Amino acid sequence: MEPSSLIEPRRLRFHLPKDLPRYWNDNCPVKTHLFNAIAILAPAFERLAISSVLPFKDKAKNPLLRDQVTGFIGQESAHGSEFIRYNHILKNQGYGIKRLEKGNLKKFKWVAQKLSPKMHLSITLAAEHLTAIISDLMLREKDWLAHATPACAALWRWHAIEEIEHKSVVFDLYQELYGNYITRILGF
């Protein structure tokens, strides 16, 4: 499949309130903690995603795909930065997330160091596919964020929009470089 559009990194700041309500999403612990769990995972995963495409950034033959990979890196970097700020608020609320953050970094570092670059790319491809599905649901199902603190809702919608925007970049890169179905599905 031929890449068709540019991926534009948008470095937005959402100015989440320092006194963010503990249950910022509809005053519901379940809805809030679902998003908080994703936020805790996000900075480490964004690094993993970036590190999976970096070795191949200049190897794509298609110049538009090379530009899209650059845009993908920019978007994932912006997501990671924003979720680091988000997680700082969670720490200030008393959540003991430091151990989770360290564990995420350690596990993803292992993936990046121990698996082949091809398998690393395949795992990122699978995760980006799942992220795009969740992002689509988040935007379609209005109840997910209908009664959320406005700055948090804006952050999550921005993240979802960009995840959908770049959902095929890693797939397109993998297909151009390898096109191997078996290795690709092993990443799932």
C-alpha cells in the first residue's frame, strides 16, 4: 500500500490543572484509572516505538514514507513528553507509579536490546494497530470522555487523533523493508 499523506507533529500543551480531581473522568474511578494506566505506560512505549523505527528511518525507498517516519517520530516524542507531565500530576496525587514506570522502561529496553530490529519493528506495528483501534473507539464513543475535565479530554483526543493519523506508518515501513507475514504476526 502506498503512503498517501504527511504526518505532522503537533507539540501542544494542555495545561492540566495541578489540582486535577482524583477522578477526573466523570467522577468515576474506573474510567479515570483506565486512562491513567495508559498514561503510565505511554512514555516508555513511545520511546520503544521511536527506537523501533530509527534504524530504518533512512532505509525506506519511498521519500514520502521517509517523511512519514520522521513525522511519526515527532508525534510519538510529543506524546511521551505530554504524558510525562501528566504522570507528574498522578505522582503529586499520591499514586506510587515510580515502580511501574521503571518496570515499563526496563521491559521495553529489553525488547529493544534483545530482539532483532525486525522483530522490534513487528512488535511496534502490532501495538500501533491496537492503539489505533482504541483511539478510534475513544473518538466514536462520546461517553468515554463526555464528562471529563476539559484539559484531560483535550489531551486524550489529541493523542487519539494523532495515533489514528500515523496508524499505518510502521506497517508501511515494515512492508517495504520486509513484507514477511510470519514475522509480522509474531509481533502480535
